[in-house]
Amino acid sequence: MKNKELNPLKTSSYDYSLPKELIATHPVYPADSAKLLVYNRVENKITHTTFKNLLDFIPKDSSIFLNDTKVIKARIFGTKESGGRVELLFNKPLFMDRYLVMIRGKVKVGTKLFFEYDLSVEVLEVNEDGSRVVHFFQKDKKLDFLSLVEILNKIGHLPLPPYMNREDEDKDNQDYQTLFAKNYGAVAAPTASLHFTEELLEKINQNFPINYLTLHVGAGTFKPVDVDEILSHPMHSEYFEIGIEAKKALDKAKKVLAVGTTVTRTIEYYARTNKIQGECDLFLNPLNKPIKVDYLLTNFHLPKSTLIMLIASFVGLEKTLEIYNEAIKERYRFYSYGDGMLII
């Protein structure tokens, strides 16, 4: 990495080589026994520890913010009118009971699809990026979001990230939700929060103010940046909501510790727009740095993704690659079920 020319504008600069065996396909137990890399920017120092010791490293004046979104069983399997098999991944609600989904295979406008529990789908639009806009019905009754989620949770599968390369198991229903997951709407977990145990969360709660906000993580979070220059990337948008209490806490916080990239983007979007709900499409990178979040707890992210670019917005491109190299050398486990990093 050192011998190539690094340019924070170039997507290729955010690439790194990860040995396949370092991709975590299952979490460690207990959750807080996962490794934690702590990077102190003031001292330019890396410390290797575990999540169990997180409390020893959180700066004393921090207000902590967590994402209470809940993952939907968004992956369902059914049939076309022709009888052919079809796989659908729910992404997010739009307006007027229309929904954005991904459908594997060719389906054109007007196609009807059929699933268990008398659930059916009509394709209304096909977008350029391959996503589809649909209506969901149960016995000819158009479904609102809450009714739909109820059915998806009965017949669907948790949409584990593609790099796990396996089907979901019963254990994932617990492992791939945070302890404080409350508001259904995500198709991916806010994974930095998966490391908390009840005991660790209780300890933190006794020592720091904790607040919750919501950002429903969409399928776009896994979309690789496939343009040469990062600023040409069309950033995905995700629904967010900051409650009144969390807004007050944010406004008066001396220092903000965001748990996860989703929390970071939500807070930074609020800091720039003053909006407390809506669609967040903020792209943080070395040319668009945080203005409100001081510290970040996160996992290790995919090469050439908007998430590794977000890390570089905190510590710079070169330092990001250096930290990732160190984590690979120390055999950290990567991605959703992997180990984590605290930037202070």
C-alpha cells in the first residue's frame, strides 16, 4: 500500500487485501470478548484490547448515541405466475404504500409474484440501478408498512450480508439484532452495537449519558463504489429520526461518541441541516469531514466502500490503511460479525 500513490479522491486508494479467513461468518461469544483496536489520534497510538474493556477508553466527557433500528426478515422466496422461483429483498417503504425492493432475475412492470401467507407483489416500476418499486398485497388488500413487516417476519429470512456466504440460521435471529433494537425498518444491523452484552451496556449506562436515535440501514450500505472518483458516487439515502430527547442531548453534548457509521451519518446530517427526520444521504469522506461527532466506535469495513471512506474522514486515508493493515496483521475478524475499532 505504501508504494502506490494515494489520492483521497480516487476509489482505488481505498482498496486493501483481506485474507478470506478473516471475514467473520459468525460472532464470538460472549459478544464483548471480540477484539477492539483503539486508535488515539492525539497520541497517534494504537492499543489492542477487547470490548469488555471499552469503558477504560471512552473519554470522560462523552455523550453516547446508539441506533435503535430493528432488522426485518427482509428476504423472501416465492414464485412467478409462470411458476418459476423468485427471490425478493425488501429495501424500504416509499410513499402511498409503495416499496423499494430488489428482485433476483428478470421481472418487468406489471409482473405479479406470489409468496406464502397469501402475500403477493405487483411490480410498478423498474429503476436503472436494478431496484423495483412494488405494491404488496394480502388477498387483494394493499398492505401498509406495519402489516407488511408482520408478514415478512413470519415468512422471511434475515438478510445476512452477501460476504458471509451462508444461509441464515436460528441463532442469527438473536445475534444479528442489537440488544436495544426497537423500530423495525432496517435490512442490515448497525453492527458496531452487536458487541454489547447486557452487563457492558449497564456499566456504560451508569457512567455516561446514553441516547438513542433511528436510522433504518438500507441495502445501499453494501453497494460498492464503482466509479473512479469517489465524489461521483450516487450516495444511497436512508430514513432517520431523532427524538426530542436525543436532539436536546445532542445540542448540549460537550463531546459526542457515535456508536457506528449509521449514527455518525445521522448526527452529521442533523448538524448540517437541522432536520430531525427524513432521508439521510450524507457522504462523509476526507473531503467532507465530521463537524459534530468527536469519537467513533465501529467495525472494519469493505474495501472501496463508502464506510471505509467515512473512517478516512476521521483519521485520513493513509492512517485508515495503516490501521487496517495493523488489524490484518493482528488477525482481527472483519465485517458485520467481526471485531471493532474505537477512534478517540
